Amino acid sequence: MLKRLNFIILVFFISAITFSCSSKLDAGKIDLENWKNDRYGCKGLRLKDLEEFEKIKNTFLEANNQELIMTFGRPDRVELLNKSQSFFFYFLEPSGFCEGVEEKEPLKVLFRMNAISRVSEVTITTFNP
């Protein structure tokens, strides 16, 4: 019982340190308020920052998932590829989730996350992983 309690305390301590150390990332000239208010790319606000995002996308490599969420808001979609990789999707163009938009693959930013929830790749594409 004591070993289990020590394990729970250790997990709690590590989680507290991990989440308390996360902060917003430097997003250059990207309008983060527009980004967060444009769920699924329905308003087209994120697309205005495409050129700036392309310039700085590699600065997000090695960021953790909490830093991404604090910076860009909740992802539009999260996809688990296998036990060791996942993707955060942020739609730049209106997607099928938007009212009056036909079903198509919109332009989107994909953040590939590795097994320790760090960004290993940033891609701007219309393709799915």
C-alpha cells in the first residue's frame, strides 16, 4: 500500500511540474485571438496568417502539447496514429464542420506529436496523415 501511495505522489508531482512549466510559445506576428476564435477555419481568419506561419513553423519543433494548446487554443481535431504518435489539426480553410461548406479536405496545419507529446513535425497540407 505504501509503494502505491508513493507512486501516486510521484506521478502527481511530475504532472504538476510538467503542466506548471508550460507557457505560451512565441508565435511571431500571428494574431492568436483570431486563431483561437476561428474554430475549424470557418471564418477564414487563420488563413490571413499563413505566410507568417510558414516562416516560423519550425520554431514549434520540440514544443509540448500543452504549450500548443496554450498558444493556439484547443485543436480542431486530434488523431491518434498509433501508441507512439498523434496529430493536432488546426484548419486554415473552412472545413466540413462549418455550416454551408461542402465536404472537402481543407488546408490545415498538422502538428505531429511523438511518444512524449513533443512536436516532431509541422506540416501545412490538404492531405491527412
